[in-house]
Amino acid sequence: MSHKSSPIVKIAVISDLHVMAPSLLINDGKALEQYLNRDRKMLRESPEILDTLVEEILALKPHLVLVTGDLTKDGERMSHDLVASQLQRLVDAGIQVLVVPGNHDINNPDAKVYDGDVAMPTDTITRAEFAAIYKNMGYDDRSRRDPDSLSYCREVNDRLTVLGIDACMDRLNTFVSRGDAVDHCKTSGMLDARTQQWLVDQATSAVGAGRKVIAMMHHHLVPHFHMEDTLAAPYMVGDAGQLCRRLADAGVHVVFTGHLHISDICQTSHQQQTMVEIATAAAVGYPCQWRVATCNTVSGKMQLYTRTLFSLPSQPDFGECARNVFTASIPTIVRGVLQRYWSEISQAIDNYRHQHPFMMRYVSLPDSPEGIADLLLKYLQEPVTQAYLSFAEGNESGNDNRDLIERLIKGVDHVVDDTVRGILKPLAKAALRLRIYSIARLVLRSILEDRNDIGTKNEAVINDHTAIIDL
């Protein structure tokens, strides 16, 4: 099927499939449940979710499918083989498929087989093996490959080019089985200077040839809320601001991402150059959404809308079930995030303690992720659950969230009250309120009012589900 001369390119975008091959679960039990408690994905349903998505995409008949990383639960070879075989069905139907890796997909020590109470290591894959498995999905000789990463440049036709950007840091993953102290999978993203320049050169060349250029990557390039680069740094690519400006200057104004499992569109500007980032929610957990974008390469406009997976063949009420699982899992998600990023969190607390010695002298925080989780959930579980649902679903600005923001601030106030000690407690509390509450309100407003670049001349609110975007 050829669309080389068509000015219209219809694109389906899916992300964070996190497929777990059925063969990885020998017997259900405590081992898998402990994994799920870290981050509640619907892994048992993941193969059927992907199969259903493929069926819906086949019915849609797009020209192109973009998959923005985290194709597998944890980079298991068996899961990759399953994902590739399903995506090959689209290729066989004449649909171009382009994928990029996510932080879960390569060289992952969490690749396990589960048998009751026991989790046993299984084969993960290398970067070269990723390119081989997905050869038909961006890594064949029709793409130009960056020599230093799994990034590539692909001409969809003579009017549209896609930059597939790999910012994953799996080379830094550690394995006990290889002699390291711990098993650790690196979540953060980073692009070295050579790859950044290679991407800029590819974009510049494509634009010079009269093509529109869009990008896709797993990690975020544009902050989706105020201080995301600080409060949720592992979800953003390192040095995002510089990379964003360089790509925009080279003619890239749209990037599709995943990673945070949210449906959210954000925008930033620099010297009249705009970058719009379209984050797509995880297919494997609520709100189970995916995107459809129709690009008109003549008018330079892209019309975007969002589709939701409400049911599976074996589970007609899948959407409602996914929402219930998501809501019930907030405590385990909070505990899992604190456990996973405890070294970064404790370092941030130490840094703040050194920067503000007077205030922090009177603050007695729990010294473990479990203790911090208990404290936060005691006062914030209900409003955080509501806020997280709103954030994941998108279009937060369509709701009146003033009462929710006040309840969140009140919960923060209770946390402060429980942690400040000493004879100068009233003074220390006043100083903390002055310092923390203004920041908390700004962050919460940014999230719950959907205001990107809040408080600046570039502040923007974009409909998260349906939008018309300049290419």
C-alpha cells in the first residue's frame, strides 16, 4: 500500500503496552502480586488488551502506527516476541508501524517468570536484539539510524518524516546475577550530544526537503505540570529545555510521548517556535486510551482525537474494572513510587535540609519510604486519589477543582503539623508554610487546571482529548 503522494496521513498512537507474555506466569500467586503492588498494571489482561487494540486499529485502517515505548512488562524476550507478532499483523495489512523503546524494554533485571511464591529470572534482550526483533517496525534499511542510540529517521512518504528518539538509559541497569549489588532498572532518560546533533541534522534536512517532521519518544520533552522536571524528573529527558529548543528551531513542533500513563497535551514556546507534546495514556491501565491523529501536510494542521478501550472480548466491563483497580491501587502506587525512588527522594530532602537549615532543624520526617507513605496516606489518600484520576483522565480544566486544591493543601498542613518539632515550632511552621504552600498551590493549580508553563507568558491550556495542532 503506497501513500507517497497523499497529503493526508492518518496515524494511530499507542503507548505503554507493558505486555506480559502468558508463558511468564506458570502459576499465579504471591510473587506476581508483590510485583503488581509496586505499580498496579493489568498485566494478566495485557495480551488481550494488545490483541483488541490491534483489531481496532485494523478496522480504523490508518497509514501509520506509532508505539511510544514500554512495549513489554520488563523487557522479557518472550513478551517482545508476542508484541512483535501482534504488530506484524498491522504490517501485513499494509500499515507502517514505528516503535521506540521505553525504560522497561531492554537489559532489564526485572525480567522474571512467576511460579506461585517464586519469581525466577528469564531472558531479557540487548539493544541489538531490540532492533532485530522490530526490524519491520522502524529498524530496517528504510530508516536512517543514529550510530550511538536506537534513534532513527523515517520518511513516511515524500511529505512526512518521523524522528524516533531513544533516550533510554538501560546501559546503566544493574544485575545481581552479573555481580552488581542490586537489581536496578534506570527510569530516567538522557540523550548525549552526538545523538542530539544527529536528530537536529535529520530534522533540518527533512524540513529543507519540504517535509513536515514529527517526533516520538518515551520520555517527556515538555513539562506537563509546574516543576515536573524537579518533582518527577525520571519522567523527563535530561536537559529537556535545550533539546526542545533545538528541535523546535530545526522545524519539529509535535512530539508524541508516553511514560507517565496520562492523557495530556502540553505546549511550550521559545522565540516564536512552539513545541506541542502529546502524552498518550497506558493501554494496560486506566484510562486505557489511545490517540488518532490526521495530518494534513499541505495545510500544516493535525487533527487529534482520543479513543478509549471500554471493553475486552472476555470482559465487557473492562473500562469500569480498570478504573476500580486504578482507584484501589493508589496506596500501593504511592508506596511503590516512594520505594523505587527512595534514594532520589532522600537526596532531595537532604539537599533541602542543607539549603534551609533553620526550617529543617525543626522538621522530623520519617527516615524510610514506608514511614513517609504512612504519613502521606494518613492525610492525603482521598484527595490524592481524586487528583490522580483527574490528571490521568485529562481535561482537568473542565472541572472546578478549587475545593480539591484546598483539601490537598489542608492535608499538607496536617503533614507539616505532624512533622515539625521543638520550642520554635510556631515559627518553623510559619516559615514552612511561606515556603512550601505557595509552591504546592502553584503545582496543584498547574496539574488540576491543566495549565502548562503556569504563571508565564507561555502559559497554555489545550484540550487533552480533541485538538487541532500546527505541525
